[in-house]
Amino acid sequence: YSKMISTYTEKLKLKVGSEIQVDEMEYKVKKQKSWFIDAIDTETRFMVSSEFTKTREQKELKRVIKKAKDKTENQIKICTTDGYTAYPDAVKKVFGYNNKLGKYNIIHNKVTQLKGEGFNHKVERMHSNIRARTKTFRGVHNSVEARNAIMKGLSIYYNFIRSHQAIGCEPYKLAVPDLKLGNNKWLDLIKLSNTNNLK
């Protein structure tokens, strides 16, 4: 059901703020490192895009950032990341760089903890919730494919089912205000995704 619903929710156009925060979490799959890379809108707290990958090189980061750009169109003016060295080129390639002005088409805000610049609190807070939820999941420690399916379910739960304490509602109510879900949001999303997949 997570895969089915995500085929519908991934196509939704979002009404978001001007800043996304992009970050990644390290996991172990059969003693090998893997990464959950995601982007969150700081205003609506909506997880805009995410992917589980075996590496976190520029191509993987670029894929997640590009998906966030496509879903938000021209709304993003600031992309905030940590100081990981693969981010500058990934942000530049997705959003573009103005050679005449010598700057990005958007602001790339790099926050480096080791330099005392603080944390990207909103995305880090979400990661804390995800870690607390996934640390006991057996399937999370299998293949990257299985983990991607599990994370799709968690992102749906985070965006559409669970009320966010900071904004007082589910993130979709701000990011997709025209979407109307009833009391049983899971069932409504299944029905919507089934209807749209048949079109």
C-alpha cells in the first residue's frame, strides 16, 4: 500500500515556503553503509522528497534535490544543507548558476556544525523521529529496496497522517490545501491512489 499510495502522492504539486533543508541519515544494511536522503520544507514541515540509497554521492543528492525542485516548481529560494562537500555542485546543477553574476540562482545556505554554525533543526528533528521509529524494524536491516518501501510508508505517515506539533496539523493541510481527507486518512489515500492509477 505504501508503494501504491506513493505513486499518487509523488505527483502532487505542493504549496510550500521559500526554503528547503536537505540532509541525510546513515544506516547499515548487512554491515554496509547506506543513506536516507531527504528534503523538508521549513514552513509546512512537509517532507518534499526522499530516497534510500547505497551511497550519498553527488548523483544521489542531485536526484533528491531535483525531485524537490520539480514538485515545488519556482517556490524555493533557499536550499539549506550541512557542509558535506558534494552538496555545492549538486545544488548548482539542479537550480543553476548565473556565471555573469557569479552566484547560484537560489541561495545555498551551508550550515556546518563543526564550525559552530549550529544545526538544521527542522530536518534534524524529523530525523530523530524517524530513527526512533525505525531502530526496531526488522525489515529496515534487509535490502535497500525493502528499506525504501518502509521509508515510503513512514513519509506518508509523517506528511498525511500524523499531526505535527509545531504547526498544529498534518503537513499536507498546508502543503496541499485542496486535498481533503476524512477520519481514515490511510483508506482515503488508498482510494485516491487506486482511482488515479486507473486513469
